Amino acid sequence: MKLLIKNVYIPGKDGKAVKAKNIEITGNRISAFPKHPDVSQYDQIIEGKGKLALPGLVNTHTHVAMTLFRSYADDMELMDWLQNKIWPAENRLNDDIVYWGSTLAFAEMIRGGTTSFCDMYMFMNSCAKAAAQAGIRGNIARGLAGVSPNAQSALQENIDLFEQWDGACDGRIRVMLGPHAPYTCPPDYLKQVRDAAITHHIPIHIHLAETRTEVENCEKEYGMTPIALMDHVGLFDVPVLAAHCVHVNDKDIAIMAEKGVRVAHNPGSNLKLASGIAPVLAMRKAGITVGLGTDGASSNNKLDMFAEMRLAALIHKAVSYNPKAIEAGEALDMATREGAKCLGYDDLGELREGWLADIILIDRSGFNWKPDFNDVSITVYAANSRDVDTVIINGKPVMINKELLTIDTERLDFEVNRVVKELYGGLE
Amino acid sequence: MKLLIKNVYIPGKDGKAVKAKNIEITGNRISAFPKHPDVSQYDQIIEGKGKLALPGLVNTHTHVAMTLFRSYADDMELMDWLQNKIWPAENRLNDDIVYWGSTLAFAEMIRGGTTSFCDMYMFMNSCAKAAAQAGIRGNIARGLAGVSPNAQSALQENIDLFEQWDGACDGRIRVMLGPHAPYTCPPDYLKQVRDAAITHHIPIHIHLAETRTEVENCEKEYGMTPIALMDHVGLFDVPVLAAHCVHVNDKDIAIMAEKGVRVAHNPGSNLKLASGIAPVLAMRKAGITVGLGTDGASSNNKLDMFAEMRLAALIHKAVSYNPKAIEAGEALDMATREGAKCLGYDDLGELREGWLADIILIDRSGFNWKPDFNDVSITVYAANSRDVDTVIINGKPVMINKELLTIDTERLDFEVNRVVKELYGGLE
């Protein structure tokens, strides 16, 4: 399968896109930027005239099926929210509900230019099936709570998920182990997870240092910060993607840098849950790879990586009183190449010959794009996720001219209505 | 002229919209919510089936023609940005350029559900003409710099603007006096502006306490904070809308509350320029009216009140570690009724019988609206400005089904390209 995208603009190092280019895709990779392509050579041609081509956006931390909890419970204290709203509803999830909640998330993400996600949740076979169908790239993990009665079976389930799905769909689907957090996974369990990670060569996705309370309790119980505790139990001996890292100190950051821990920064969720603002400047300065994520739709409440890019570029300027803190190009990097590194890819997140072909085309005809002196500035500060026009993942078009190709949106509407009734029937 | 909007949903106090309603508009006001309207009685009927009706959004602080500086210069130190980029370009503005820059802003704002703006800038006759044509509601002021050679003529220009435009277009256009800021307007000049405000009954729009540097310099020069200085020169004896108020202390807040100073909070701009985060919770607790604004497109870089609502709801939660800090309904209030109060209206910003008919209809068919348990939550946290479908200002439709009715968008494209060439020709 050979695909040609014609006449797109690609931003240069200075953010300014000045030259129309053609992008050739062979299989799932970018194979050339031909100046004078022979159109008879291609199975499919996408006209990109006037559009901007960017690497697809990478959502490094989310819980996709939680779209079904969107707007169900907002502006609440964390424990009240979890105990009285989220957990009772989560108890009712099943394979069917998670399949459609995931598909809703993929529709929303693809519509907004997100081509990869990283998930940790339940009924992950359903999530994988939905991702396979939607054509989106994703790293999935079974959320593991060591304190739960199903701690052992969930770990086995996660390993089975790895055996069944890792590398599936032409490499699009990858599997990670998902120990939930230090406050739900005691050290012994974390060691068990780490051992499984070593045995099966599975990377880990975990929530770390999200709230002040978590850090305080961890210090009280173990005399160490969550980061130091993870280091102590040997978790960082395997590749780890740590979500949040809002409350990390200089020592924590030094450990994370030394051990190559990658971070999923979720500015919208951290603000909405009043967790705080992660020290992203310090982490990046220490050489830590930081990607961006939306977290679940229940704490955001959308899966819009344009909104997260803008937030990441804005909030760190204000808290550091430095207008150059995270420049537009850095925010875009975090949402693309750095995000791809968080997911374990070293050949994703740039429009580069030989790299994986996850590409989005952006319609620049909106008023928010006028005038356009710098495409990267506008992408980060002024663009709207609805400006995304065409999405290609792993070499295959999944949206063209704003029309989703892999998801039947009428059926999606029907099924979401159906599973929402099932999920909430009888709950207040 | 009688208009009927049929079958829309209006959110109740709890944010949940459950009942379809009809809205009747007579002239420029909401005249009834008829249960069984006689359709033969109306000059125009807008079908709103399934759509959400909200009061139009009020942008309480912007510089509309600065759309022409969008993406021209970002991620720079404030003085470098102003001296080397913005001011040289601003020197080239003229009536024609400001007319089209303003029209671009109105197109963007109406497209995104903003029905009122509050501007302070130059060539304001052109801004007023553009607003008159676009059908948008606006308070306009001539920016006044007391330190400038044109200080006296600009003040006279602002008074002339008031005589010519205040109350024009069926009351849509209002005029304010626009002393720029304490650091550009010495006390004697501010007294002169205040005297003019008293003589002609004109309210004032001013930038106050935007940066730490401004406050420090003011304290050095006058031994007072900017707020205390304004109080001292008697500026607060007339109605004042103060933009920013990022660096105000408890004493300042007490003065502002006592004097009825209203505040335009610009979260996006304050973050982008690394000014800081305004103490909105303390100001609101003191009873101060706080609206939301985008500031100019050069420091935002879009005029999207949905983005500002979300930011306002999010950032104050994190800095106060309180997930209930600004709830969704409060953010929506700030963007509607509170914003209208900032502009001097007490009959705008709610869908209420007898109140002015600035109404937006929102298309809830996007994935970001599913599921929809709470329309206000989704409006603030998950909605996209592109969800706005229909806009009515002062009783007149200016956008129906996403089509602008008062602005020729093809001509706008052409003219914006033309004036941008004129504005930047020869500049680096």
C-alpha cells in the first residue's frame, strides 16, 4: 500500500511553514518527500493543498472508557467524588460498556488529531478490540490494585493481555503493566509487578506523586516520597511511564532522571482535581522526557490534546514568571515526539523519512489562523482541535475531510445511549 | 420585529437542562417563553431542536484590531516584545487597517459565541463602524497615554467618540474613557480623565496591577500600590472597569470592593505574558464583580471565551488546592451576567423575560457532549467554541447554522491579506 499526501505545508525549525511538500507513505512508514511524484505509482492520493501537516498528537495518559463518566460528577472533593460517584459506577462496567466507552474516546481523539493514547483501566480486551477497529495507536495496561482482592488475578490478566495483544495490529497496539499507584499497591506487590515486568519484558505505567496527600501519607507510612519508594522497591529497574508527578522534589527529580523515568504531564486534570502544578521546567531541565496527557474525561472533561498543549505552554510561564518557560515549539514537541518516547517509540512523533506514518492535516481557513506568521505558535496558542481535517495512523487514513472512516458514528450514538442507560440505571 | 426560537434546552440552577422551551424576542429583548406559541405571529422562526440556549458570552477586555498581530511575536520578554515588535507595527495602524482587524475579531468572536466585547485601542471610529456592521455589542474606548505627546488630543478624541457613538445602534455601542495604565498616565492626567468622566458621565476602562514590576515601580514612585494610587487620585469616584488586577493585596481588594470597581480577569493573557494568576477567589469573596476577557489576540492568541471560561474554572482550583474553587456555574456566570455587569448592564447576561436578547444556541452533537449529564459542566469543561451554532445579538440573528450573516467572509479574507501586507511591509 502506497499513499501520497500532496502539497502540504510542514513547519520548519522556526515554526514557519513556507513550502508545499509531498509526503509518501509506504506501508506504515513515511518513505519519502518526493518533489515530483509520479501519481500513477500510488494506491491512494490525499490532496492537502493549503493544509498544515503535523505528526499525530500523543495522549500519554488517559482512561479512555471514562468518557462515559463525562459531566457525571464535577467540582467535588476527590474522595467524595471517587467513593460516592466514580467507584459505584465503575463497579458496573463490563466488556460491552468499556468497548463503547473506548470507541467514543477514540472518535473524539481522532476527530481532534490524537493518533496515540496510553491507557490504564479495566476490561482491556474490549479496549484493545475497540482500538483495533478504530485504527488508533495505543499502549494499554490493566489497572492493578495490590490492595484489591483480585490483585493476583488482575496481574495475570495483564500478563495475558500482553501475550495476546502486544505488537498486534501491525504494531499499533502495545501492552504495559498498570500498577495503579503507591497508595493502592503495597511494596511487596510492586516488587511482584516489577518481577513480571522483567520476566516478560513489559514496561510499566503508574500514577505517581499526584497529590500532596499521597506524598504525605507515603512519607508517614514508609519514610520516603513515592518516587524514592518506587526506586527502593526496584520499580525503576524497568522502563516506567509515571503519570502526574505533580509533587516531586529535587531529589525525586534526580532519581527519575538517573533511572530514565518518563513523565505523563496532565495539566488539565491536575488543575481540575486541584492537585497542583507539576514542576515540568525542572523535570525537563534534568533531562526527563515529559509528554502530555488528558487523563480520563471525568477529570478534564475532554480528550483534546490541543487544549492540553495550550495549557502546558501557558501555566508554566505564569508560575515561573518567565514568558519563555515552555515555548510553543516545546509544547508541540511534548505532544508529539516526547509523547511518543513516553510510549516507548523512537521512530514516532516527527515527520521524518523512515519514521512511522502518524500524520494529521490541519485546515488553516478558520479566523483563528489569520494572519499566520508562525504555524507552530498558532497550533499551540490559537488552533482549535476542530481544525484537524485528516488523520493518518500507521499509514492508514482514519479520517479524511473531517469524516471518520473507521467508526460508524450513528451506531456509536445509539450504543453510547444504550450503555449509559445500563451503567447508570438505578444510581442517583 | 418578533422572533421565535423554538424547542431549545435551557440549563436550570443545577446545570441540567431537561425541558425544551421556546424563546420569544420582541425588538431587542426577550419578551416571553411561550408554551404554545402561535407561529403565525412571528416575523422569523429559528428551529432550535436539541440545541442548548445560553446567554451570549461577554469578553470584558480585549484590543480587537490586535488580531492582526496574531502569531507575529510570541514567547518573548514583555519589553522586547512591545518595543521591538508590537509598537513598531502599531505605529503603522490606520483607519482602514483597524476596520479590517476589528472585523476579523468580530467574525472570530461571533463564530465562538461571544456577543459583547469591551475594547480599548486606537482608530476607534473604525472599530465602532466595524461593530455596527457586524452587529456585535461593544463598549469601546480610545486608549489614552498621559505620557504621550497626543495625551490631550486623544482625550478629546475619546470624548468626541462618546458624543458620536454612545448609545448608537439601538444601544449596542457604548463608549468608555480609556486611560491606559498608571505607568503611562501620571496622576495629573488621570485626574483630568476622571473630571471628564464626571462631566460627561462616561465610565472608565483601565489596565491595573497587571505585573509585579508595575506594582513595584508604582510603590517606588508614589509610595502606593496602583489601586491605592487610583483611589488617591479619585479615579474610583466614577464607574471603573479594571483589567487584570493580578497583583492586588488585601487592602487593594478592600478598596476595590468599597468603590465598586469591576474586574476583567484575563487568565490566558496573564499566563502567556507570565504576569501571574489573579486572586479571583479573594476578589469574588469580597463581593467584587469579576468578568472574563481574552485580552488582545497578540497575547492569547485567540478570542475564544470558551477557552477562557475553562481556564478560569481550572487554574484557581489548583492554586487554592480546592476542587470547588470556581465551579462550572460560576465560570459561566463570570462569562455572562458578571461580564455584562462589567460593561455596565443590569439587564444582560441571563435568559430572562425583559432582558436584552443576546442568545447563543449550542449544537450538542459532538463527541465531547456525550454523555451529557450536566450542560453547564460540559459548556465550561468540555465544549468547543465551534459547537456554537446560532448567535443572536440585541434581538437580531448574526449567525445561523454556523453561517455568519453580517460579515462577508470572502471579502474579509481578501481585505485581511491586503492590510497585513500594508502593515508589515518592510518590517522584519
